Amino acid sequence: MTQITDRLTRVHCQIAAAAEAAKRQPHAIRLLAVSKTRQADELRQAWACGQQEFGENYLQEALDKIEALKDLDICWHFIGPIQSNKTRPIAEHFSWVHSVDRFKVAQRLNDQRPGEMPPLNICLQVNISEEASKSGVLPADLPTLAAKVAALENIRLRGLMAIPASSDDPEQQRQPFSQMSDLLQSLQQQLPGQPLDTLSMGMSGDMEAAILEGATIVRIGTALFGPRDYSSHNQS
Ligand SMILES: *Cc1c(COP(=O)(O)O)cnc(C)c1O
């Protein structure tokens, strides 16, 4: 418990310091706790320390935790790869999806979003470093995809997400984040009237660089929960 409290405090301080360096308001940056591979109890502890937004990558693991923690008012974000035949439980159980990179998935999430729920918040994942191995829409294909997704009724297109090629150099880290910021600005001009207010970028190793370039959601796992252990983990 103490460890999670301390780590949460430390991450909030890092966010505040980066916000100050960027001349931004600290509360303009939301902390998403990335809880993949973590036990429900660890999330419960973080929740008891005030953390309400959690991000999960693996669907079955996420659904188990959502069930185990249904007594808490958690806002769930899906941030992992999406198989198009597994969209229904995502549409039914999450408030946000950060990892949409093709229209088919957006359309299915739209069609499967229950009518009594608010529209699903979506970020389009951009393959900003244009790596062959990574998911995400290529920057050149973003305007067309965004226009189609923005037209879906049960979807609110909120912005963009990226996982750039990793670098230890803070100056190099900023470059792809700066490109993301430019892409969001172009989309705002292309699609006036859409609530395009979100840049989901920055993880434990590069959150400062992301905040300096305009991140509004940082996705933090290791810095909050410690190193991950995948050994007993079944991916689904
Ligand atoms: C695991 C993961 C994170 C968190 O990474 P850390 O380096 O542990 O902070 C963020 N975003 C996505 C999409 C992830 O899969």
C-alpha cells in the first residue's frame, strides 16, 4: 500500500514538474494507470489512493478485473491491440479505447455500443515512427480514417494515441510527440466541431517529453506498479 501511495505521489510530482516546465496547468494532464499483468488487489489499492482511471491491454484479463472491481467507480480504458471479432465486450465495458487504427474496428465498436451507455471515447493510434512491426494508422492515412470515424454516432473521436520508437535521449523523445501534436492540430482544422482534445502519449520512460509536447493523457505502468512479470501471464 505504502509503495503504491509513494509511487503515485512521485508520478504526480513528475507530471506537475513537467507541466510547469511546459507552462501548462498540471490538471490538464490526466494520469492513466496502466495495470496490465497486475492483480485486482493492486488496482484496488491504487484506487484507495485516489487513482480512478485504469488502462488494460488484454481483453480477458481486463474483463476479469472489471468484474472483480465492479463495486468501485473506475473509468476503464482499453489500450491494447484489438481483434475485430472481440470488439463487443470492449464496446460494452469500457469508457475509452486508445488503440483504434482501422475503420472496421471503429464501426463494430459503434454498432455494438449499448444504446443506454454514453458514446464511446476513441483515440486513433498513429504509427508515428512508421515502424513495420507496430500497429497504428500511418500519418498519411489519418485524415481519411478520422473523417470516417468522426461520422459514427456512438463514437466520440477524442484524439490520437502513439507509442513512438523508444529512445533514451530526452531531445529525441520529443520529436515524434511534436509530430503528434501537429497531427492533432491538423485534424482539429479538418474536423471543426469534433471534441478533439486528447493526445494520449508518454509512458514511464518518456512522460516528461510527452508533456512538453502537449500530452493530455500519460499512460504509466512501471513507474506506478514496479516492473512487470509476464511469467504467469496468459495473453488473450
Ligand atoms: C504497457 C503500456 C504502457 C505503460 O508502459 P510503462 O513503460 O510500464 O509505463 C503504456 N501504453 C501502452 C499502450 C502499453 O501497452
